[in-house]
Amino acid sequence: MNNDELNKLLDLEGGSLPSFGSEPTQKPAEASLTALKLDNWSLRKGDELLKESPRLRKLNLSSEAVADLHAAAFLPNPELEETCSDPLRKQFLEELINTTTYQSLHASTSLNGIAAEIAAIAFAEQFSLLAARVETSPKLPESKSLEIEIISNASKAAKQATEGVEELESVAQAFGLGKGEPGSSDVNAIATTFKAVRSNSALLRICSLAGRYRQLAQGLHKARSKNGFEEVTGLESGGDISRLVPTELMRMCVPELELDLMRRLVERQCLCREFEAKERVGLGPVVLVVDESGSMIGSRNESAKAIALTLAWIARKQNRWCGLVAFSGGSGHRVLSLPPERWNQVDLLDWLESFLGCGSDQDVPVREAPTIFNELSAPAGKTDLIYVTDAELRISEKKASAFKTWKASVKARLISLVLNTEPGDLKSISDEVHIISSFEPNEMGIKKVFSL
């Protein structure tokens, strides 16, 4: 019986005999619900984010879409699926991953839960706008302008996410949190602080200003570290361009000597200055008093609070205790103690956000100073005391004498920053008085305070 006869027989019985030498047919692979290759954790994370975030729920995206967008930020090496049930999402993510802005951003969001969530929301908002645009323009998918729309929205998503993550890093650093900071790296503390600051425009401006002040302080303190640039002590062989002597730098202008200079730089054989600096570490606490009279409301108060936050950061870097005082002559004062090993983030946020708003012509504590120090429980030691005010102080000689006696007893040194006014009697009780025209970082008085 040949094959044809056998097949006819099998057909009668509901079967068939495969032809020899023919390849078995394969079913086409089903399109993936996600554009990226995700595991169960990533899929579950997308579902959790969608439930937790009101901003994401407003976008009407699926949990798979949210998982994709979060994974693009969180995973170290996100990989695209061959096919996706939503081709537009796959195109969007492919374009997003290839942008230079995303690639710079990814170093901050990779395996960083908080930063990745911020980036994911930014990605989701731009993808939602793109999807809505395609849905309302039936001819768009058939035209070349779709590719332009995808590129545009992907670029905006990466830029928006970068701004959000930079905001997070600024807030975390201002409050002494996160990577490289002396404070806690508790992700819950970082998330709670960031949410509180982001929902309050005044706190956000304070953190932004504190970032500028912190950069100034870092520059001022660089020369005071063990590897600073305080005094030239000699010459040594090295490859540090910033320390090259003039004769070495001149070789760069001579074509015949330029290559030889490059070789000696690589081999660290160039003649460099040798520097030495003395490390000065504070022995006692730092106490900052901020005037919260009505005239300080608004931008002045925000700048003064940013100075307070920066000084607290400096004190923590130096392992010094810090005390913050808000004072208003007509309505009392508020105090906050910040030990270097532990900050109460909730209390710090409350201190920064609150404002007394009364006052008189005496808006820094003179008679009240001993009481305030007792409330702060300031430790003993040489104390840097800083007053920030815009009021002209008027006090009696008796009060001034009593303040000086107390100041000597606690080994305090008073530096006063006075904004746009004469210091009055504040000059007689201060070790240094700096009249400043603004709270800009280039003011000499502000530089003096940050160089403590």
C-alpha cells in the first residue's frame, strides 16, 4: 500500500499521515503585553504604582504600560521585546532609551526606587499625551509625522524626568539625606521629605536656594580640608594639571614640546606645586538665629531659612551640634536642636515652614538668649552664634553688658548679618557685623558665615 492509499484510509478514520521530508508548521508568537522583557516583580511593581499614584490613575494607562515605564527607569539594562500588543508604546520606549538625556538620567534612576518612580510618572505623562494625540488624529499613524511626534514626546519625557530627579537630589542633599550625605539613607525618610517639600512651594524654594549656598560652602571648605590649597610647601612630580608650574604650562604653547608634555603628564613626571592645608574642625555647637518679624516675610524669610539649612548641613559635615532659632520680638521664638548623628526630619520641615510674623525694633534675642540656649540644651564648647536680621537693634547699656557677660560664659562668638539697614546697638555686642544688600551668595558676609 502506497502513501496515497494509506492517507485515504486514514482520512476515512479521521487521521492523516504526515508527508516525509516536510517541516512542521510553527504558530506565530503571540505579541507581548509589555514592550520590555519584564519579570513578575516588575509587573507587580507596575500594578502597585498604578494603585498608589493618583497622577498615574488619571492617565488611564494599563498596569503593563506603567510596569514598562517604571522598568525603563529602574532596570540597569532594559531590553525590548520583539513584538508588543501596543506598538506605539514599544516605539516610544525605543526612542526614549536612545535619547542622550535618558542615558544621562539612567545613572541616577537605575536601582533607585524613589528616583525611578519620579521618572516613571514623567514618562507616563508624555506617553499618555502621545497616545491621546494618535487616537484623536486617525491619519497620524499613516503619516511620517508620527515618528516626529514620538521623538518629541520621548525627548520631553526624558527632560521632565531629569528635572524631577534633580529636584529629588536637591531636596535630599539639603536635608542631609541620601547617597554621600552624612545623614540617613532611609528611603522612606527621603520619600516622605520629598513629598512634603514638593507639595509646598516655599519649602521647594528654600531647598533650591540651599543648593546654591551649599555649592558656595563646598568651595569655601575645600581649601580647609587635609588636601586643600592653603600654602605652597614645595615642588613634586605629578600629573595634576591644576598644580603645574608656569614653566610646564608654557610647553603647551610650543608645538615641539607639546607631545613631550603630554607624555610626562600621563607618566606623572611633570613639575607640580606641593600644597599643604590645616584642617580646622569646630569644637562646639553652631547656633543660628533667624529674624521672623513681619518685614522678613516672603523671599527674605526663604533666603534666611536656606542659610539656616546650609549651616546645619555644614555643622553635620563637621560632626558639630546645631541649633536653629526663629525669633520675633512681639511673639516669642521657636527652637530646634539638630544633633549631628540624627535629625528629626518632621520637626525640621515644620521649623522651616512656620513663620512668626510679628516683631518690633528688637528682633534678635538679647535678654532672651540664655533662656533660648537652655531650651536648646546646647552642649558646652566654643560656639559659633549667628544672627540674621533686617532690624536696627536698640538696647540699653545694661542689657548689652549682661549679654556680653553671658556670651563670654558660654564661649560664644557672635557674627551678625544685617540686611539693608544699620546694625544699631547690635554692633556693640557682636564680634563681627556684616551689612549685606541682598542674600546673594557673592555677599562677603554670607561667605564669612559659610566659611565657619
